[in-house]
Amino acid sequence: MDREQLADFLRIRRERLRPSDVGLPAGLRRRTPGLRREEVAALATMSTDYYTRLEQGRGPRPSRPVLTGLARALRLSTAERDHLFRLAGEQPAPPPGPPAHVRTGVLRMLTRLDVPGLVLDAKYDVLAWNPLAAALLTDFSAVPSRERNLLRLRFLTGTNQRELFGEQATKDFARQVAADLRAATSKYPDDPSIAALVTDLTTGSEEFAQIWSLHEVATQETLCQTIHHPVVGRIDVVCEILLIPERDQRVVLYTADPGSPSDQSLRLLEVVGTQSLAPS
């Protein structure tokens, strides 16, 4: 535990916050910037005396629940929270869940792409998509937000992905995404949305339950190779996956060899009809 650095870090982060950042009234008698020590202590559900000793470098080594409370009270980012734990001599706490917010720059990039693209989080929620992705895969805007998940679409809905991707590719996809979801459960053990997804899949799909029982763990690198589109026919695509590590998100781009029949089919999708970009 680095008491001096921990004390400085807590003080600087406390002074950085405004009362309005945490839903507190500003008041008229604030002589120093940021929150008061007693306010941080209350937000972190600890005594003011204990917090004061931590900020003065005199406190005992804080427990993991105390550090989690401090991270929440001080509105720390993931990197800042990990740093707080390390200063206290602890391994960083597991993140609470995969972020659902897509950066504005990523959304802007999607709208300007001339290939189908979508953004997935660690549990395969479709967070955003561009018009060509909607035309190629499915009209995500017509799918309830809770169901905009590739695993739910694969195992729990009436979407006939075997017709779209083919029998073997669909089976391979099922094994791969189940293994990827298993990795997500380890990374986000306290996320209720992932736990609910696993419960829904195992109780609603015998196929998924059988795959899940294999305890396979992997990170998927490809999503598909051939798409049998009901309007434009067969499209051979390469799925490029661009990682956004700090948000544990991936941008999936469906491309084809320039000038190939598949490339011409993708261009035809622009005429067939598309849906507007829409974040979840």
C-alpha cells in the first residue's frame, strides 16, 4: 500500500468533482474546490473520520468493498479505479459490466462507411449499426432493444439464420459465441445482464444448454464468411473486427473483394433498402 500516493490521489479526485456531478446542491459556503470530505464519505458509505485518515495518509489498508465504494463516490473511470486498487495494494476489481455507450466518433465513422458495419459489446448486444448492416443482416430498428443481441437472435428468436448463413456456419457460430460469452462471464462476474442472458439462453434453448455444458472458453475472431441474402443472393464477405479495448467493444465490418460479384451485391444493397443508424 502506497499511503502517500493514495492520499494524494483521493484528495485530487475529490477536489475535481463538483457537487452537481454527484447530485448535491452547491451551497453558499464552499471555501475550497470540489466535494467536502464528509460528502465523499457519505457517498462511499464510510465514516468521515476513516476517509479523512485515508486522505491524510494515516489510515489502515482499505478493504476491497471500501475501495469499490470510493471508486463509485469519486466517479472514477475504469483506469482510475484500477489505479486506486493498486495504490491500496490490491488487484483491480473486476469491472461491473461492459459499457453500452458508443463513442460519438465511432458512430460518426459508421455513418460514413460504404460497407456494412455494426458495434457489439462483450455479450454480443448490437449497440449501433449503419444502414448497410441493417440491409445485409436484419432490420435492427424493428427489433426490441432487449432482443438486439446476436445470441438471442441465434438461439431464442424465429430469425432463420441457417438460411442466411448456411447450416454449418451457423453451427460454428453457435460454438464460437458461446465460448466468447463464457469468457465474458469471467470478466464481468457481477454483471446482472450477462447472468440474465445466460439464464435465458440455457433455459430457452436446448442447443445452447448443450454447448454451454462443454465449458469452452475463447475469443471469437471471425463471425461469418458467406451470407445468402434473400434479395441479392450469395455474398462472400470478410469480417474485419476492430477492437475498442477501453470499452470492450468491437466494430464488425463486412467487406468483399473490390469488383467481385460479392462487392457488386453489397453495392446493390444500397438500392434495395436500408435502415437509419440507431444506437441502442
